[in-house]
Amino acid sequence: MIRLVPEWAHHYEEFWTAIKRRNLWFIKLRYFFVTLLAGFYFSSTIIVDFEYTNSQHLSIILVTISILIYNLLLSKSLNSIKSIPGRFNHMHLSLMQMILDLTALMVLVHFTGVIFSPFYMFFIFQMVIGSLILPGRVVYFIGSLVIIIFGSLILLQHYSVISLHLIAGLYLAELPHTIMYDITFILMFSGMMLITVLLTNTIAVRLYQRERQLWQTLGELKDTEKAKQKYIIGVVHEIKTPIAAVQSILDVIINGFMGPVSEEILIKLERSRKRTIEAVTLINNVLHLSKIKLLNITKMDDVDLVEIINRLIDNQLDNALSKNITINFEDLRNVNKKLKGDTVLFELALSNVLGNAVKYNLSNGNVKISLSNKGNNAIIDVADDGIGIPEEEKRKIFNQFFRASNIKGQQYEGSGLGLSVVNEVITRYLGRIEVKSPSTIGTDVRPGTSFIISLPYSEPKMSKLKAHKRLVRIHDGI
């Protein structure tokens, strides 16, 4: 097996990605060439009225069909080829493409006049393509081989050893050249080929080196980010300990274990306890976000979305009760597909979304949760008729520590971290999240917000479901 991969690129994923992408691009470009060649042939026959010999007709048709067939085969085999040094890989596929193209082009040039062929300049184009992918030594060898074969065809036709296939109608008559012209042409063609390889390969190598340096820098930045997340986890965890201790002491006093407390002091203590709960929630969000980034979590369990949503609704009952908010949950799916992921992370994400729907709603408000299927995706729509989000700020709400302008200065506590955690979790599992305001249940007075989460199913396992509906009317005590 020919060694085409440099040592530094053996485990360099971005190198293989670039090679595979260029192979695909060349395959698409080859379809354009087939179209161009077929268009030239038919237009020159029908419109321009070129006169082809039988051998020219046959050679052009066979070359066109051959390029189309092997291009289809290359296209189908592209995804099955592995990026493994020492075995047949994408670099070898690039070399194979170049050899096939040059062979087809040499046949085409031979039967269309060699030095008089309108296609011989495509040899330069092939050298450019090869130099973008293959090592310089390989491209120089192939280029030299092309020069030798092409130059030999010119000389053999000059001395009538092989036939000269001119395209009748493109030339009025055979244009015999002196031997000096042919030699000069070969030398100029050779120089152009080698200079093209030199320039293109030099640029390609420098681009690879620069790209490698950029990815090394990115790797160092990732290492720095990991160190920072570890530091954050350590510091925040230490902050959480005394706050949790304060919360425990407050619980002891509020529950009367330290003796009776006046109503006025109890109100103050309840407010303090509420703030400690918010502080612990903020700390937990920071810890979760740091752990997601640090540990690169990709846990893949079977996730029951209905179970998660019902549990989260139960967790929000007290908050909803205090504002007389109705929570409506409806499962619109008629089939159940297994969703793969980390139950804890999905619960964290949906908890933030549902918590916001209750938190930023108004008294006597509504929260509507719907679960549906769209293609191979689960769609979770959480809508409320609360204060909404200003139009110009919707694209910023997933930024860390961002808080909308219509909640600043009001009695809505928060850090602006919750939705960044949601976005981090959803995108980690290849999902998408979209925000709409006004929401689907909003009004002019209460515009509300809809968060639409799309999560892909990993497997097509399906079982019939009964429609699931849940209506929690807080003001009815249900």
C-alpha cells in the first residue's frame, strides 16, 4: 500500500475531514465535466456541424459514459471508506480518482487531435486538483508521467507513427508543425505543468500547516477551558456548603424546633429561606453547566419524556399555586419512539423551561405543554401567557447571564444562567430550541413565550400510545 498520509496527520481528524470533503467536491465537479463533454459533443454535431470519424464518435461516447459510471461508483463508496493510515483510505481514493481522470482525459485528447485537442488544458486542471490533496512527490511523478505520454503522442503523430485525429470543422486542414515547434510546445507544456504543481502544492502544504497550528491552539484553549471549569466547580461547590448550612438552620427555626417565633420574624425568615433556595439553584446550574462542558457528557439512556414532564409539573405545583396558574399538558403522539440521552440532563433542561414559564407568568395565567412527533424528532412545546420577551432580545436569551430588559428592576430573581444550560444540553444531543414571543396562547396584554424543543430519536423503535392529557387547575386544588 502506497504511503500517502504524513505522520502528523495520522490521528488528525480535521485533516481527514478536509480530504473527504474535497473528494466529495471533486465527485460533484466530475458530474459537471460529464455534462460539459456531452454538451460539447451534441452541440458540435447538431449546431456547429463538426464531422467526427467513427473512432472519434466511439471514443467520445465511451469516455463520457466511463467517467459517469466510475463517478457513480466513487460516490457510492465514499462513505464506506475509512480514514485509517496503512489501509485503503480517502487519500488512496483521491489518487485513484486522479489516475482514472487522467486516463480518460488522455484517451479523449488522443482522439481529438492531441496538440490540436480543445481538451489538453484540462491536464493543468488535474494537476491543480491533485496538488490540493496528494503529497508533492506523488503529484510530481504523475505530472512527469503525463508529460512523457503526452509528449510521446505529439512526436509519434508528427512522424506519422500513429494517426492524427483532427476534428473536421474545427480545423480547415491538417496543420503540420515543424519538429522544433512540437519540441518547444512540449517544453512549454512541461514547464507549465511543473510550475502549477509547485505553486499549488506549496500553497496547499502551507494551508495544512496553518490549519494544524490553529487546531493545536484550539486544543490548548480547550485545555484551558477545562482547567477553568474545574476551578469553577471547586469554588462554587465550596460556596454551596455554607449556604446549605444556613438553609438547614432556617428550616430548624421556621419549623419551630427552636421555640415560637413572631409572625413578623417568620416572614423575614421565610423570605431568607427563599433566597437561599434561589442561591442553591443558581449554584446547581453553574455546577451542571461546568460538568457538561468538562466531562463532555454523552450518556445514552432510554428517556421517558412523559414521566419527566409529569414529575416537573408536580415540582412546580407550589409555585403555580401561589400565582393561581393553570398548567395543561397534552401528549399528542400516536407512536412512541425511544429517545436516547441522559435523563438527569433532560430533566434539568426542561425544568428550567417550565420553571421560567411559571416564574415569569402573571397571576391567573396559563402554561401549556404539548409533546408531539415530527419526522424522527420529538417536539416539546412549552407556552405561557406571561410577560413575554422583547423582539430584539430573543436571539440573546441563551447567552450566559443575559436577562431580558422587561424583567430587570422587577421582583423576578434569577442569574441568567438557566437558558444557557438548556441550550447546552439540547445542542449536546443534536437538538434545536426555538423561542417565540408572543406565544401560541398569548394575547396583546399577556404576550407570553413559547419554547419549542426538537430532539432527534436515535432508533426507529415504535409502539402504539394512548393519548395522554393532564390538566392541573391550581385554583381547583387538582
